[in-house]
Amino acid sequence: MRKLIVGNWKMNGLRQSSEDLVGGILAGLPAGADVGVVLCPPATLLAQVAEIVKESPVEVGAQDCHPDASGAHTGDIAAPMIADAGARYVIVGHSERRSDHGEGDALVRAKAEAAMASGLRPIVCIGETAEQRRAGEALSVIKHQLAGSLPALSQADSLVVAYEPVWAIGTGDTATPADVEEVHALIRTALRSGAGEAGNQVPILYGGSVKSSNASELLATADVDGALVGGASLKAEDFLGIITAAAALA
Ligand code: PEP
């Protein structure tokens, strides 16, 4: 499967810095690389980034959406608005949304279904905390989150799953390839049991302090189909290093 590298800018970026960053990424994209690249800027920059990348292979995603298509939800952004801004993906259930906004599995699933209904590909994030891993609960937490957060698998061809151990996000710590392999194998089994053969085609991304120095090893791990990248997606050189590592494995 073609590797998918997704940059999550989180709450970073103004129009000028965004133009510079996207320009740098486009200028440095390895020619002919068989890698999917998605940029997820804050909502204020979605339309701008979509405009800049429109003649390129780079696609755009949002960082969250509301489960409803419209209505009285001050400050929220609906999936049709995201699609209208030119995006094709949306991250749902990121651990920062789960912890900062108390989002649970049922809401994450509703958001993923809303995304699909608008023709977007949801990137559904799951992952255990450090405490849960220390207690030996990582696999059972992942199973529970999969059961609660994934949308109906009849549309598996538009789904992306991201395994992001909470303790590895923004900390510089990464899971070992063996731990990643174990969790990704469990996710693959769940996808296959829900969607049959189509479950093999759902990209499973790893996220958590991915950088150019560790990308090759992580991306070469079984069932790792790409990366969800936070900090290292904010500098063109760093992000391009990860894309180049993915291209080398294609
Ligand atoms: C993320 O925000 O999804 C993430 C993985 O962040 P970082 O790469 O900075 O750990």
C-alpha cells in the first residue's frame, strides 16, 4: 500500500507562515514519489492551503469536525464546510480533543460518520495513555476504542486509522517498533473482521514523535502504512525528511 504522510499543524500557523511552509514542502517534494501527503492546518487556513496545493499531489485535511451538518453550534465546523473549503480528510478523536474537550468514543464515531457522509476521509485516532500501558492495558484499551470509535466498516475504503500512543505525542518518546507492530496487527485484525478483504486496504498510521531520524524504521514496521506527524510537520525540511523516508520504502 502507498504510504500516507499526514501533517497535523495543530493550533499553529498564520497566512504568511502557512504560505511559506506549504511553498517549502511543494518545492522539496521528491519527484515522482509514490507517497500520499496530506496537510492539516487550522480551520482558518484550510481554504488558503487548498488553493496553494490544488495543482499538486498534496491534499488537505481538517483537524476536527462537528457530527451535525449545520446548526446552532457556535464555534464548531461541520464536515460539509470542510469539504467546501477544499479539504478531503479530517482528523477525528485526536487525543488532544479527547483530553481537552472530553470527547469520547461515541462522539468520535459520529464525527467519522459525518465526515464520510460529506465525502471526506476521516482519520480516526486511538491510543493508550502511559498509565494504561504501564498497567498492561494497552491492547484492551485499543480494542475498546476501535469498537467504540470506528464508523460502520461498510465504507472501509474511505477510512484511515491512526495509532497514537498518548505518551508519545509531542514528547520525543516513540513506541518501539515491536510495540507498534503488536498494536497495528491488532488493528488490522479488527478491520479485517469487520470489513473482510477491504480491511486490508485501510491505511493504519503511526503517530507520536515521528521525525526524519526515526521515520524509516517506523514506516518499515509491519502494518504501518504511514505517519501522523505533529511537531515535525511544522518545518518543511523536517516534514520532507519523513516524506523522503516513506518514498524510499515505496
Ligand atoms: C500528533 O499531534 O498527532 C502528533 C503525533 O504529534 P507529534 O508528532 O508532535 O508527537
